[in-house]
Amino acid sequence: MSSKTILFLAKSQAITTLFPHFKESGVEAGLAETIRGALDFIEKRKPGVVFVSAMLSGVKPEDLLVRGQDDPGFPPVVVFTDRGSTGEAQRLMDLGAKDYWLEPLTWEKILAVIPQDEPSAGSDAPKAAAPAPAPGTGVQIIGQDASVRRVLALSRQVAPSKASVLISGESGTGKEMFAKYLHQNSGRANNPFVAINCAALPEHLLESELFGHEKGAFTGAINRKLGKFELASGGTILLDEITEMDIGLQAKLLRVLQEGELDRVGGVETVKVDVRVLATTNRDIDEAVRNKEFRQDLYFRLNVIPLKLPSLRERGEDVMLLAQFFVDHYCKAYGLPRLGFSEAARAWLTGYDWPGNVRELQNLMERAVLLSGAGPIEERHFLLDGENWPLPEDDEPEAEAAPPVGATSAADERTLHNALGGRDMPLSEIERIAILKRLEQTEGNRTQAADLLGISVRTLRNKISDYKKRGLEVP
């Protein structure tokens, strides 16, 4: 069984974004779309782990899990889905699934479950100790704005300690990256860094994942399982989205933080653990405490060192610094020459509000790199919602075709021009006027309005929700 070989039983679209990581890490990733194909690959290549999509048409994860129940050499199976349920998670883990994930897949999660290569049989040579990373290496945090430099300075100051750190900030600001930065700049850098998303699993499964369970603790518990705290012993554990943890489980977590000991589910022995605890949240945790949704004593125990990450819109020139960093990264990953930005693209990037923060910027830059060709990157390469990618000049239809659904007529253009009063306006305002006009035209029917605009109903709903949050009138 090789850690350098893994298998996905899934559609190729589910792992396309992971290809650059496979190449950089020397991991061979196989892809199958049938149980038969997966079994053939497992027999021939002996992958270290198999990832199975629960959404793959014609495939049931349990069909593969059943095959592995009587085969001790069968690789561990991780099931992933875009809309999970408690019942399905419990059923599949009872059948032997190593884990149950909600999409999207990330390289960090995959890397964490890939087993390490074992030394060859008969070898008495001890494993070489991993070299200690130099301070600040491994995780690169890009930013020159004072708001980021202050957080980095505080992180470096407290990293060597064992103090709990509560990292807060909007979604996409890089909370997990800062957690890894703390770990890699601590004396625990050579020991495990274990992350778990507290929102991804229901309470009873999360308890087992955190604290482990004994054989026979519940139906399907056929072996003892060590929890994340034991696996992270000597290192660091990250409790992602801590405010989503059930209030009952918070009391058990508090004991681990205060006493440094835990009880496995169904166990009778107390287990001592030495773990540095980091936690993240994108919610207003003070409000959660006031609403009795989060224990105040646990909040005080976690919030020894508070790290508040700034949103991207608060970071000024860091937007272009990060944009160029991501563009350079994806140019290298896809084997493309270095690209720059046009003035119009720069103006759009620095004027945009970035509700999705750094994560949204990263995704947008990958898209722009793939669409820009020889460059430079133009505003149209961002392919914003509702925009159509132009046809090549040599791909025009021979006969005049009817305008596509949602196309703007000359009369519509005059109406829009009049509505603007002949002024230049931001693209976002033009978009809002177009949406309001279509809603008025369809008497508020959002499905029909979305069809006329050439966007999905979901996109239209998100736009309307955003307008309402900003206090703008929408039918």
C-alpha cells in the first residue's frame, strides 16, 4: 500500500482544482466512475486511501465498504458529499468508512488522511526525524497593510506559548492559515497539527471524532478509535467554527481544556492529553454568549489570546499584492507565462467590496489566469455573474440568429441610458438597475426575471438579499 497513490471514485469535476497539488506533491491520483473500475485499480495499484463521492450516479459507497470488511489489506475509505445527513454519516461509518466529509474537498483535508509510507520489511533503520522548520516557513501570509502586520506581530509573540487562541473574522479571511502559522512558529511544529470542522458533523459523531470511542460503545463501534485530541497530543488542534458546536458538547470540551484529560465514548479510563488548542469563528461570539448559544466559561477559556483578522476590503493595497501573488501561483501551476493587469482590471479589483474576502480573490484570480490567454488580465476575464463569454470572430453563425434570452434590445439600451441620465456609473449599479427593470417587467416573478437576465435564480436571490442588507429598495 503506497501513500503516493490514492483513488477517487467520483466525477472528474470534483477533483479538477486539486490536480496542481497532486503534481507538486508527487501523488498519483487515480479516478474511477464505477465500483468495478475502482476494485480493479485497488487490486493493481494498492492505493493508500480511497475517496468516494456519495453523489456519483449508479454508485453506492456501501457497495465498496462491504467489499473491504473481510479484507484486512483493503485501503481506508473516505466518503464525501455535497449535502450530507446524520443518518447517512452514521450508517456509512458503521460500515467501516474512515470519515464522512462535506464538500468542497480541500488539499489540506486530503493530505491529512493520506497514510505515511511504512519502512520496507526487515529494515531496522529508524525513521529520520523530520527537520525543524525555520520560523515562519511553510505558511506564507501575504500582506503589508498595518492591520495585517499587527495581527502577524501578535501571532509571532504568542506562538511559542501554550495559550489558547481564538481567531475570529469573516469567512474567507484566512483563519485556518493563521492557525497553521501559529503552530509552525511554536515549539510544537514537529508534532501533529489536527483540524476538525465543528459544523460538519452532528453532536454524537463530533464527540466520537474529538474524544474517540471504545469498542462496543455504540452500534458499529467494532474497534477502539482514537479521537482528534489524542491524535494531536504533543501538537496543536484547531477547532474550526467552534460556535457551531452543540451546547452540551461544549461542557465536555471545557473539561479537556481545564484538566488536560478526556474520556472516550464508552470508556472507563481517563486519558491525559497535551494539546495546544486554537479555535476559529466567523460569528459574533459575544452575541452567541448573550443568547445562551455558547458557554461563557468556555469562551473565557478559549479567548486567552484573541486574534481578529481584518476583512480584505479593510486592507487597502493588499488587494493588488494578493492578486498578483495568486496570479503568479496559478501561472506557475498551469505552466503559463507571468501575467499582469490592465488599468481597468486594477480599478475594478481595488473598487470591489470582496464579500468573500481572500478566498473569493484567490478563486477569481485562478479564473482570470485560465481565461486571459497571453494577457494582460482584463476586467472581462473575471467572468462576473450574468456576463457572457464572447464568441471567437471565426465562430459567428452563418445566418442571423434570434437574440438570446435576456438580450438587451435597442429600446432597452435607450431606457437604461436614460435611467443613468447619460452618466458613467459603476458596473454594480448598472447591474442593480438591470435587475430592477427585469423584476418590474415580470411583475416580481424571480424565475422569469432570472431567465431574462441570463443568470440563475439562486444568483438573483443572492443579489436581492445583498441589496436588502444594504438598505436598497427591491420588489
